[in-house]
Amino acid sequence: MPVEVKAIPLSVQEFRSYGSIISPDEEIGSSGTHQEVSANQGTAIKFLQVSKIENSSVNQLPNWNLFRCFPAPHLKKHFAVNSKTLNTTQHSILVLENHPQSSQTFIPMGRSSDELAYLVVVALPDSQDPRQPDLTTLRAFKCLGNQAITYGQGIWHAPMIALGEQKHLDFAVLIFETLDEDKPELDCQEVYYQQGDISVCI
């Protein structure tokens, strides 16, 4: 049976079940979600432990990777941040993946805080079989250019989906990987779907 979800704005509270996010404007405007201290001789505010990093792999050193993501043709347009119109753009999800031994943090580079830059689609593991996503928990989030996300260890998610008129969106990505060519499933597991099985309205 086809599954359809509507993308909602990313926030610390809404994303909590799937991992954590780094959302500067939200943190600064909140009432003490995380401890803050003065830093850089008084020229900065430091917010402590805003995103949880997890690792159960044999590799104790995380890898920094770089992703250059290109928007699909139907997503290569301006998406208003506070649009009051109905969700009219649909995007089909063809694969969900997870990283069973590590969290994964995506930090967007070079986008403004006042534009929608990418889409995140997540699902919890099935309680009976964690090797499959529980599609009843599927959620989609519209992310601003200054919001970073950390998928929790074992959380199912779609590959990063870039939005907007720019040619590409770059991400710095932090993950623990074994990079064992004989056991790639230790780093990433994937489940594939047909066109129209999972649709997101943006």
C-alpha cells in the first residue's frame, strides 16, 4: 500500500525520535534547551552538546566525508520557507538506508538561513525486524540552509535530497565507518522501493 507523508519544518522537538539537530536560530531563541557559556574571550556564545554522536563500530576515529548533492529536476526551484499554500510538489523515495553502527551528521555548506535547502526523510527500525524500516513512523522534514542533522545510530533515512535553484548543495558529513569491503553491511544497509511506493509532499 502506498505511503504518503507531508514534509514539515525541521525542529529540535519534532526530530527528537530520529536523532538530533544543530539549529542555531532555534537554540538561540529557546529557553535553555542546552547549556550555554561565553567563549572566544566574550565574542561568542557556546552551546554545549547540541547533537549526539554514537558509535559501536571497531573504528574509534570518525571519518569526515564530503557530499555534493544535486537537486532532482522537479526539485530545482525556489521553496518558500513560510509558504501558506498547499504542499504541491511530490517526491518519490526509492531507497531507505541506515548505519547500524554509527550516527551520521550532515552539515550543509554555503546556504542561507532563510531558504529551504534540503529535505530529510526518516523512519524508525521495525520492532520485529530492525533490518527493515517501520513505515508507520515515516516522517519528512524541510531543512533550512543553516540547520545540520544527525541521524541516530540505526535510524532509517533517505539519501540526502537537495532543494532549490542552485546547482548543488555541499555537506560535510561525520560518521564512523569500518570501510570493510567484505562486510559493507556493517556501514550501510539499504531497502529499495518502486516509484510511488513512498511519496513526500513538499
